[in-house]
Amino acid sequence: MNKIVYIGIAAVTAALMSTPATAGELSTTPSPQEATPTSDVLTPGQEAQVQEAVSADDASGPVIADYNGRKINLAEGWQGAAVCGEDPVTGQAKCWDSVEESNRDLPKTENAPAALLHKSTPLAAAATAADPADEDDDYTDDVTTGDGSNSTTAKPDEKDPVGPGTGVVSSLYTACPPMNVCLWENADFKGRMLKFPTQPTSKTRHLDKWGFRDKTSSAYVNRPQRGVEGYDIRTGMPDPHLFLGAGYIYKNFKNYDYPWLAGGGNWNDKLDAIKY
């Protein structure tokens, strides 16, 4: 009797190991690590470039979003929306009542896996190809300044232990679609979410136009390369800057040091503009 049981177990094990579909189902995708960004203060030349880019974005006019069949000015409020951002198909501003509703707007194809569907959009297509040489100077993978003197990188922290009450990273970051940059108004990826799909060329966004200035408390750069530059724009004072590395989650901006030359403290609710 025991021999029959052992033979049965062996047969089932062999079948599982020899079936590609089963093996694929058993594998898991590793969760993104949290990174602790370092920050610095921009030089006068860098500051002038950022101010120019933000001014150019402001000159394009207010951000008017489609929301439940009407137009709203995001700088004046989201009027109850839970998610706002650039529509992955049209590139126009749009708001939704929930993450689920916003994800239903992702373009679908019959042959693409669900997690990668919107890579086929016109806006994202040019940015999905690898660029190992990083020839586009508008983007940076791991260095934030041109001369290297104030370079800063995001260094991954160790993963949180898994289990109840252990401080495990909230899975709410999965609300951010692939190839998007997402900002949340609360720590641990909670509250309203602002998202931007990857673009063929870099863009600087003044968050005030999106109703999100000084509101970011957590973030996820959900793409394999091309990190995000963040700025705190201040009148008559040096502008602090931080870099969010590609592929990392940032669950609580209160844990990220604000440059001591700019007064110290933390980065919570201080982002005024991003370059992505």
C-alpha cells in the first residue's frame, strides 16, 4: 500500500515539473522594492532650467479634465474624483471615480498580456524600447545632474518582512499601471492618485495645474528605466530636488530627508513639479 502511495506522489510531482503551463502558474513575480531617495539643492543654472520648463508648462494653459461627462479645471479641485491623469490613448487629462474605472480605459489587444496592454498606445510605444545608451539627455536613469557634482541615486532598502503587523508594504501600489508614474496624496499608496503614462520625450509638469502641488506622500515609478525628477520650487531661495528611481516604490515621503541646506525636515507634501 505504501509503495502505491509513493509511486502516485512521484508521478504527480513529475507531471507538475514537466508541464510548462503549470510551472508558469507556480512562479511569482517579485514585488518592487522600496527605495530611499537622496536629495540635493539645485545649482543656479539647474534652477533656471527647471523654472523655464515649469513656466513653459504653465503657458500651455490650465489642465481641463474630462470627468463623468463634464469638464473640470483640476487646479480648482477634483470634484470627488479618486484618480486623475493623462488618458493613455488620447493624452488628454481625464479623471475617474475609482482605480478600476481608470484601468478599464486601458487599450486592449487580443494578443497582449493584461499587464502590458497599454504599452501598445501611441504615447507609450516610443518609450517602451530599451535605451541603454540613454542618448536622450532629457532623461536620466540614475544620475540627476549634468556635471555629476550633485549626483544622487535611489538605493533600495531591504524588503519589509511579510506577515500581519510587520509593516509589510501595502499592495495598493499595484493600482499604478505598468509604464506609468503614480503619485498618491497619502502614505502607503492611499488617497487620491495622479498618474502619467510614459511619453516618447520627457515632460515637466507643474503639479499646481493638476491640483496636486504640495500633496505627494507616496509614489511608484512603474517602469524599468527612466526615473523621475522632483522639485520643490521656492521664490528667492534655492530649489531642493530629489530623484525617484525607475522600478521602485516610495511608500512614505515623511521618511525621506529634505536637504538640510534648505531647512531640513522631510519631503512629505513638498513636490511642486516633476520631470518624467
